[in-house]
Amino acid sequence: MIEKKKYKTIDTDKQETAVLISVIPDGQSNYQTKEYLDELSFLAETDGIFEVKRFTQRFTQPNSRTYVGSGKIEEIDAYIKENKIDWIIFDDELSPSQLRNLEKELQIKILDRTSLILDIFAQRAQTAYAKTQVELAQHRYMLPRLTRMWTHLERQRGGTGTRGGAGERQLEADRRIILNRISKLKEELKKIDKQMTSQRSNRDGFVRIALVGYTNVGKSTLMNLLSKSDVFAEDKFFATLDTIVRKVVIENLPFLLSDTVGFIRKLPHQLVESFKSTLDEVRESDVLVHVVDISHPNFEEQINVVKQTLQEMGAADKPTYLIFNKIDVYSHVEKDADDLTPKTQENLSLDELMQTWMAQQNSPCIFISAKNKINIEKLRSDLYKMISEIHAGRYPFDNFLY
């Protein structure tokens, strides 16, 4: 079990509390495990739930029945009873049977990673479009897990030879309700999708740039800086759910800049499917601006998560400009061989950053601080060059712009 850095002081009478549970597969280091659970803790805090303890167990793969082994279940059960914990949160999506067995064993409210992210999306959704997308994703997640809602009615089933008791009848009724609701939500989204497609087609005269990246890397802050707008931004996951498009002019050249929902490790497939139109903004863009939080200790893996998600979306072949953001809070870190004790060096200058492996392996790229407006003029210049080349290729006779 890995101990987290000092826990926050929490008034357990006012705040909902949770323990975090994770299985460590072969090949995953202690350092990675800590980073993954820190992210899960931040997700929980975004949802208004505060971590008080974490449990881990090394397994080749999670236990098919209860995710962790029986001994660990007993340890968790003793702790939550002694400390009056409100929630248990798992860093994976639990199967319906795992969820049912764990609730029976532990008698406590349970969230898996997927349901936690869905709940955050539900709280963050502001527009009717985003709310419809999130509701569809929630119903898709809920449908195979309905049986756990009716286990308390199992003894009310009919006698010998009778399969359909009260619980089963209610279960089938709820299943039909959810299926009907899913069908209705899909139809609503189809109508909105047509409107969104029409809106995007009306922008064909503009070069289109899409901001992509891991959640909470500073995309919305950069959007505000470049477009001089007031897109909502805060230090929480998924601050932006709706795609926000702004017209931006650099020198004499206009283009459209869109800020899209952030990606995350193990992004629920229900959300990817439901947010199809939102992600179409990425697929149909001319250039992707991939924003990276260079101050995050696990930023390399976050880069790979974004690349993998873009691959799954069919957008991996787009021209991409990599922005390493938050250099004002970045320190060059080298980990010891035991992967436990980081060695931190002083902050690097812009010239020194351009000599690092990050600049050598990721071209074109730039190092900036959107918050403190460091190297922003170079960013504007680079964007202008890229956009003008696309525009010139698309409208070769439109020379008055140059």
C-alpha cells in the first residue's frame, strides 16, 4: 500500500469522504501508481468527495469477482466501518457483477472511475446539448448495471416454476424505460448534430484550429488569451464540456479557434460516443494545437493518452503543433533508478528548453506560460505562419492578405 503525501484536514461531519482503491498490474511502478491515484483523488475532489485513505494491491489483473482479493476486502471493510467512510472509489470501470458483489460485501456507496467521471460531467454540463450528451452516456452506463438495483427483491419472486417476480418485473420495466430514453436522446442528438454540421459548413471560408489536450492543462486559459474572450477556466478537471469557437485575428489574418473537452486516462467510451459532434470539431479542423502541462510529473504519459484518443477518433494524421504550457511552474526532474526519489533541478530558460529532448522529439513545438504570458508573441507568430500557409494554399489568388 502506498501512503499519499499528507492528507488535507477534512471536517468529516460536513464533507463526503472516500477511500480509493487500485489494482497495480505487472510492470506498473510505484511512482506511476501514486500519480494515477493522485489523479483519481483530484477527480473525486472535483466531484466534492475528499480522500482520506487509499488501498492498493498487486495483481496481474483485477479479481473477476471483487476487483481486489478477499483479504484486502476484509481490510477495507474494517477501515470504512471504523472511520464512517461515505464512498469507495475504484480506479477502473467495474463490471456489473463486480459492482454487485462489492456492494453486498461492503455495504457502502461505490463509484468506479467511469461513474465518477460521468457524475462530474453531469455537474459541469451547462447547455442543453451537453446535458443531453451526458444523460445519454449515463443511461448507456446504467443499462447493464440495473440488476444490482433489485437484489433486495429477490426473495419476493414467485414459487416453484415461476421466474417473473416483483423484482424481475420492475427490472424489465426500468430496462424498457431506459431503452426508450436512450432512443429519444439519440434522436435529440441527431437533430442537434445536423445543426452543428450546418454551422461548421458555414465556416468553410476560415482556417480552423482546434485546441486539444489532457484535461486541466490550460487550454481554456490559452483560448482566453488568444481570442480575448472569457471562457470559463479553473483548476479543476473538465472545466469545458461544450465546444467553444471564437474568431481570432492575428495581424490581418482571421481564423477560427475551438476549445474542446479535455481528454483523460481511461476516458469512458460512453462519453466518446455521446460527444461525437463535439469531437467532430477536432476531426474537421485544419490544425490541432496540442496543449501539454509540462509541470505535471506524468506529462509524457498524458501526451500519449491524447495521441491514442486522437487515433481512436480518426484524427491522428492531422497537422499538430505542440505547446508545452506552464513553464513558469516547471522544474526539470530526473528520477533515480529506484523510481522513488526525484531529483529536481532549477527551472530551465527558454533557450535551454529548446535544447531538451522535448524540443528534439516533438517538432514543431513551443514552450510558454499562458497564465503569465511568457513567449506568447512567438506563439502568435508561429500560428500566423501556419494559418497563412494553409490559407494561401486554399485561396492562391487571395494575395491581398500578404
